[in-house]
Amino acid sequence: MPLPHPKPLPSYWISPPSDLANHRTTEDLPEEVDVLIIGSGYTGAATAYYLLQNPDGRPSTVILEARDACSGATARNGGHVKPDLYMNTTVYEKMFGAKVARELTDFEIQQVLDVKRLVETEDIDCDFELTRAIDVFVDRRISGPTIQAYQSLRESGYEYPDDLHFISNPQKAEQVSGVKGALAAYSFTAGSIWPYKLVCHLLRRCLEWGANLQTHTPVLSLSEGSDDNGYWTVTTERGSIRTKKVVLATNAYTSTLLPDFHDKITPARGVATRIAVSDGGKRAPHLNNTYCIRYGPQEYDYLISRTDGSIVVGGAKQVVLTDESYWHNNINDSELIPGADGYFNDYMQRTFYGWEDTDAKVTHIWTGAMGYSSDLMPWIGELPEKRGLYVAAGFTVRDVDVSACSHPFSF
């Protein structure tokens, strides 16, 4: 069954498109390679990048992409490089124990610095900024249980990272965040980035190291060889490739190729937008932080401030979640979720102090498909009893309502 590839709504991040958008390294597909990667987003590009880093042992590598290069979720997200220092800690502790919960938190913290190091090492022009994330609560239905869980875990002896700062005074939370009606806030080190530029740089580096990128080449099926040689045959609309190692970096689309993942990685559509003040309009206050604004259980927005003064904000859960068919198990990024466009009108004016008299308005709005793992944990590694077949997917945007943490899947 082919991956669907309708023309997606244009994302702000893909403006203008890279010269790699429709790249095909060779006119025809190679007959055989050492490693075949399906997906050219961050996961696929990073996998290829690290496999090919060593000049003494570079495997022959093909990257297949159903549409334009890096045109899926990587180029359609909010641009956050953000660890989770507190929100799901209670869930992790209940599922895995305090030691593993802290290890997961420390791992996420390290990823922020690892991305920073990668950007500096490769000298990537991708607007990376190291900043503070501020998670702001404006509804007691979510602030109360979250704060109670945080305090209870601390009293039990759990050691939160020193980088986590909790603001419990509403007046101070408003002053620090600039968010109207703030009741409490947490802040910690995070980053923001232009994800499309990052990935296109990595893909270009992989091409320099001998990788073969083939865009507009949907994979139709995977079949395992019947002999002992361990080969896989990857069939596309343009022919087949034999390989001993296949990496599925397909996230929301994983079950399309591996039906066993139907109830393990569930597609979920989200929406994002860019908001900016017009040239000549009243200057808006610059926001030095990235944000998550929590309005209630499973209702939140997330935003970054760009150095050009514009804002990229996603979420709109209050309207997105009203009809499950619009977002749950839905991979259609060619149509906007109904109601999302109206939600972001006057968003900055009604949310932040100092923006009331600006003419900030939406310049771009788009949607994209994420992949939600049923147990909140990603699928990474070789599949049991399927030698040579690897999956790197299910990177759940974990935002669990702690008052309902007995149910691990929560949008």
C-alpha cells in the first residue's frame, strides 16, 4: 500500500523551499545498498548523518522520501528544542520508578545541548537560540493537580533538576511571563530552531559523504528475503532496492508499511501558525523565552519568538480536539483543521501584555501529522525476529494530564 502524498498546506518553515526539495541523486534507483532509510525528516537525516560520519567505513546509503525532502512533520512543527523537566515526571515515576524517571529527564536535557553542539560543529544557519522555556498555567483545573504532583514528588525525596524554577505566586508569574491571567509557571533551559534549515544542511552533508537521496519515491512495500542472506526488498513506484538494513524514519506513517504498528503508533494532526506585526506597525514587546500556555487538561498552546519579531505558535487544542475525526488517526496535512484559523485571530493581543495595540496577525497557517506512541515511549531499534529492520518513530509530544496518569495515552 503506497504512502499517501497529497500536496500539503505550505508551512512557513518551507519558505522558500530548499534546492534539495525535489532532489534525486541518480536518475535510477540503485539495485542494492548497505542501508536504506525511509523518511527524510530529522530522524532520517540524523540517522544518515551519524552513519556516514566515519570516513573509514561509510556504508552505501539511500534515503527515500515520498514527497519533497523534509516536507513532513519536521518542517511543520513549532521549532522547539525543549526537554520535559516536570510535566510527565509523575507518570514516569509511576511507570518506571524514580531512577528511570530522572534518567529520562536528564537525557532530554542533554539533547538541547547536543543540538546546540551539532549546530556549532557544523556551523548550521538555522536560527538556533538557547533560551528559557516558560510553561504558564492559566486554569486551576490543570495548575492545581500539576503543582500538587510536583510538590508531592519533591517531598518523597525525588530530586528535580536544579535548572527547573517554579513560580507559584500569580502576580509574579504574570510579570515574569507577560501572560495575562497566569496563575503559576515553571521555567527551564530550552531552545528554538528553524528545523527545515537544520535538516537540509544535514542532508546536504550526507550527499557530500556519498548518500543517495531520492525524493517523490513512495515506498509501496517491504519484503524479507526467504534465504539466509538477510536481505530486504524495498519496493517503490520506481522500482525495487535490495538491502540488508532498513530504517523506518516514518513516524505517523509507520503503520502504513508495518500494519502491526496500527495500535502502537497513532497519527495525530496538529496545527501551527506564524504571527507578525506589519512593517510600519506598532513595535511589539520582544519575548525572550519560548512558551507553553496551559488552559486546561490537554488544552495548551506552544510558541517561540523569532529574532525577526514574529511568533510561531501551535496548539489550538480547544478547537482541534472538538471532533476526533479531524485529528486522531488522521495524516491529511493538505487541509486545515476546521476552526483553527479563527482561533489564532488576535491571539497575541488577547494573550500577552503589551501586544494589545499592535496589528499582529496571522501570516501563515498549516497542519502536520505527528506520531503518538501508545505508551508514551518512542520505538527505537531493530524489530524482534526481523533482522535488519529498524524503526525510529513514535516521538510522542508527551503532555499527560497528571490527574489521569493511570491512562498513559493522552493528547
